[in-house]
Amino acid sequence: MFSRKLTRSIAAGAAAIAVAGGSYGIVSATSSGGSTAAASTTPAASSSPAASSSSPAASSGPGGGGSNARSGPAAGGSSGTVSSLSASGFTLTTSAGQKVTVKEASSTTYQNGTSPASASAITTGEPVLVLGTTSSTTITATQVIVQPAGSEGPAASSAAGVIPFQQGAPATTKTAGQIPADYTQGSGTLASGTTADKATEAALAAYPGGVVDRVVELGNGEYEVHYIGVNWPHHIFVNQDFKVIGAND
């Protein structure tokens, strides 16, 4: 089992990976093309995070969750506040109240803001961004970044439309911003590496509170980021410049 104590003795600069910088905002929802902003809301049954599209194999359908259903873990991540530590990792709580289990490994790298750090930077109460391989609400971290308080910025503030998951509460069917005109549920190719990390960061900055469990590159070069652990949104769309352009159920 991975030793947290051992990792925290590693030099701060060892193998740290730089994160693509910059703030990610939502491109204006009034720009032409694609779907228009917020449509009517329609309830659909949702009794657990899995029913609310928290499983990679969740069924598709209005308000019910998944598109681009895939089996097995994929690149993704989450952000939130460290709520507890363990010998093998830590638990974070997102701004929407979702609990996420983070597993660390000897290959996990750390940053404190933009500076290389070690595992000792991860302490209870710290806001963090975690990137890695996601399986439901468990992330095997490739990178953990301690974020300055309030670092989500205006983009996060504008995402008040995020609907936290509630046991037994109906999911919400609505659309915000633009949806790629040629988007079809189930289309695309799983993204990985830096590309998936950038799309994940953009989605989490614009819509904090959930967990990205996969990133799909669409035929036009844009991305569909699959979001779980919330009742809305379940799909966040990111353009080739890694700007969020829209979201839906």
C-alpha cells in the first residue's frame, strides 16, 4: 500500500507536471449556432448518484443521465475541499456536497498553486483540484493541485445553475449555452492525457460541484465532458480552445 509518509518526504520539485494555465469561462450563451439557452425543466426519476448518471454505464435519456456510455475507468477529475486524510489518499467534498475518494500513488505529482510541491501540501481544509483516472466517485490521482481560496473565479460564480444531487429528487432537463450542432449521444472518442486534463479543468471551473468521469472528443474537435454526482448538468461542452460553451442533462 502506498505510504503517505514516504511520498511526503520526496523533494517538492520531483516530476511535477505543469497545469495548463488560464481561467476558463463560459462562452456567451447568446452566440449564434447550436442550441439556445435554458429550455423547460422536466422531472425524471433519480434515487441515487448512479441513477443521476454517476456510473459510466448509466442509461441515456431525458433527465436520466448518461450519453457516450463507456465501461471502465477513464480520465477525469474533481475539485473541492479536503475533508479527511488516510494512509492511501484523502477524501474531498465538492461545493455541491459530493464526497470523492482520492487514491494517491508513488507517481502522483503535486502543486501548490503553480509551484511544485509534495504530498505534505495536502492538508484538511485545503481546496484542491484532482486530475486522474475516475471510476464513479473514486479518483486515482495523477496530479493534485492545491488551489488558492476562491480560485474558481467569476466562471464558477456564474454556474449557480448547478443542481446538487439529492436522494430521491428529480433530475432536471434543460439546456444552457450552445450544444454542438452535430452532437449525437454515444458519438466521439475517449480523450486522455493533457487534452482530457484541460477539458476537465475547464468544466470544473465553470460548473464546480460534481465529478468528471470521462472526456469525449467529438467529430468536430470539441469535447463533451461527462459529469456525475449532481442532478444537473450531466454533459458539459468545451470547444477546441478549452472554453465551456454549453451544458445539458
